[in-house]
Amino acid sequence: MRPLRHTLCAALATTVTCAAAALALTTPPAAIAASPPPPDTTTAPPTPPEATTAPLSPPVIPATSSSPPAPHITPLISTAPAPTPSATPTTGPIKPTAPTPTTEPAKATDPPKTTTPTPPHTSPRTLPTAPTTPTTPPGAPPTGPCALPGISDNVSEAAPTPAGYVRASGVVRALTLFVDFPDAPATLSPMARFAEFFPAATDYFRTSSYGRLTYVPKPLFRWIRMSRPLPAYGITRSAAFDASRNSGYHALSRELLDAVDPFVDVRDYDVVNVIASPNAGPPATRMVLSVTFSGGDLGLKTHRGAPFRNVSFIWSRQAGLSAFRVLNHENAHTFGLPDLYYPNDPDGPTPVGHWDPMDEDWGPTNDFLGWHKWKMGWLAPGQVHCAQAGGKPTEHVLTPISTPGGTKIVVMPTGPHTAFVVEARTSGLLDPLVCRPGVLVYHVATDVPTGHAPIHVIDATPHSRGCHPNSREVDTRYVDPDLTDATFRPGETHTDRASGVTVTVLTENTDGTYRVRITPAHA
């Protein structure tokens, strides 16, 4: 994530309360792989919330032998096999400064220039619960002349996602483990920590994917105590996963696997989430350490010979009642998505802002860009229109990203690795911050590395100070205001002089759709 220069104020104070409230809610059966260890009936007091280092019991997480091994993703579009990606560390709200770590938007040290809306929910369960079995027809991987190739050995905006990353549609099983340290013992139960993220993160993926992704967390409800104090592992913003050294994430992961390997086969899962006790490491207001190592082989195997890969480490707590989205951001790296912010320039302009959680994932909730939904297989073929260079002007009716069905994006290539994309954005369940409904125009570069702003939103009002919803229910703290009013309204036009691409918003229709005229790039 990007550095947040602010204080969490009441946001963090309510987190534990919200987590406790969420525990009282009914979690879908498929969301839990195993129950917490049965209480010791011979002991009067309940199990303390602190981490336990007692041997794990085999019944805690049943080996789901019926579950197929985590599937490999083959290149979706390419004429030659894509190179195997190296492990990509991606970090949390404080944009990555590690070698290729895919991190949460680095936003922990400097507060955004504006305040951010906080959803009016009273618990982390911020989205409605849907059936665990998808009822929406499957989408499709990107194909055709607008499915631009690009970087294939790391997370990127390339439409085809290379082998090694996790498929983002269908059922995704996430092994969820909890760790604490001798110098930072957990002060809450693993169930309470789990409730800070679920079922909200699952509901978010289901809603954003239009039911095409069913995310099933499989928690081991046990604090796993590491053998050394946290500083001894050298976990910093730039910490790598170096299999040749007994330090950093490799040392931490080796201990973790030694503890759970007798009872868990990681091949039964697609993603691994390691959630640390919230008191371990710096607070999110100062630095967010959350990081993901995705794609390639990390050089670490379990005793069963299974590779340890596509793993997200979640630290501290994010800001606002949608704080669970740090996990959605990190797991999206395992799906192949890059960071959209500048990790080395926290004070610089925001490239995308609150239009996608791969840039800003704290504060009020926000939906994924249409390009990302296409890349992850959440759109059907007819929902993507391709306006190839040299073509004639065409008109399209765009259904807002927040609404299922309809045309979602129009892609206008300007080169082998670049394109303009348009989509409609209006206020919705995942987009409460949208205060200027309209058509969003952005530029995609599939050959630009993660953390170097591979997507830029075009600002329709470049000299304004942004806008905010006129509602007490949406707290606008923690949101960069610059691009909040970036959308184009009826009668407005954007023209790229270099390529000749022109986008004109013609009308806002009574059904909430927008009619646009597109002039493709010069031949």
C-alpha cells in the first residue's frame, strides 16, 4: 500500500469490536476447513487468547484429499511458452521497496491529502453474504487483438497471465495460518483475528467478480509461535524471500511449515495467507509490511515435497472499516495483478487513486478497474469491445462496473503494449466514494513494471481539488482527492493527440448506462 500520513483515530479502536461482532455472525460452512481445537474439558478457564505453542492436533485441519491440487495457470495468450515468473514479493499499504515483492499499496507513513469515507457498517462483514456456489456463468480469459501481451516473468498488466499464478475464477481455496512472536504474543483469539478479514474479503471477491470467484478461506485456528523475536527475522519493507539464508521470510516460512506440515498438505490449496498478530511490527499508520510472493518457485518445499508459493503475509491493521481489503489486494497479486502506485515516491501524484484497490485499498471500499476484471476472467467475451487502430468511429453503451451484465470496457490499442480503456463508474456497493458518476478513461502499459504506475487515470478535471460524497455515511479520510472527480460527463471529450484516440461521452441514459463515441488510434 501507499504510505498513510495520518492516525487511525477511532478506526482502529473499532476494529477489535467489529471483529468480535463478526464472530457472532454465521459463517458459510464452506468458509471454514476445520473447527478450532476442542476445549480442554478438564480445565476450568477458557483457552487464553495468546499464541499457543503446543503441538498441533491432526484434527485441526483435515487433509482435503478430495480437493484437487492447486491448478497451474497456463499462458492465456501467447505464441510461445511464457517464462516461469520469479517469486514476486508484493507488499501491503506501504508500497513495495523490496526486490520484486508485490506489496500492498505502500501507504503507511504519510497521510493522503484528503479524508476518506468509511462505510457505515458496524462490523467487518461489510458485504452481503452470497451462496458459496457460483451461480453466474464463468467469464473468459482475455483473447483477441486487444488482449495485449507484456511482462511475463512478474506481475504486470499483460492481459495473458503467465503460468505459476493462481486462477482468479471458480473456487479458490486459501490456507489461512496465524503467527505470533515471543516479543509480540497475540492478545486476541485466532478466530477474532480471522473475523477481521472474513467473511468480508470473500464477499468482496464474490461481488466484484459478479459471482465468478468463490474464495474459500481454510483457517487453522491456532496461533503458531515463532521461535525468535520478530526483529531477529529481519522483516522490513524490503525483506526478500532468500532461500539461501536463515533469515527473513524464508526463515519464518520454514518454521511455519515445520509446525503445520504433518497435518496440512499445501497442494490442497491455491493460496496461503499468513496473518500475524496485529501487535507484531509497526502500525499501519507508520508502515505497512504486508507482502505477497507470487508466481515463481520460492525455493522452499514442505516435507511432503510440495512447493511453497503464492503466499501473502498480512501484518498490522489497515485503516477504516474496510481494512480487510489489504488481503484482497495482496491475494490479487497471486492472481497476477501489479501494484499501481509509486513505492519509491510516496509524496508523488497518485496514478489511479481510489478507482482500484491495487493503488489505494484503505478507507472506503473500492472496486477493481474493468481491465483487471477482464484480466482475471470475470468478464464474458461480449462484455469487452475492441476498437483496433485504424478503425472507424463507433458508439458503445457502457454498463457501470458496479452493475452485473452489459458492456464493461472498450479497449483502444495504441501500440503493441499500450492502450486506452474506458468504463462507466457510478456509486455502488463497492464504490461508495464515487461522487461524480461518469466515464473513466485510463491508459494501460503492459510493459511497465509493477510499482512504476503501469496504469494512469486521465483526469477530466485536472485543476480541481476532487469531490466527496455528500453523506455522513461515507468518511472521506485516507483518500487522495485528486482523482475522485476524474470521470468524464456527457458532452465532455478526451483526445490523445499522439495516437488520435478520442473518447466522447454522449449521454447518460435513464437506466444508468452511458453512451460513448470512440475514435480508435491512427493506423
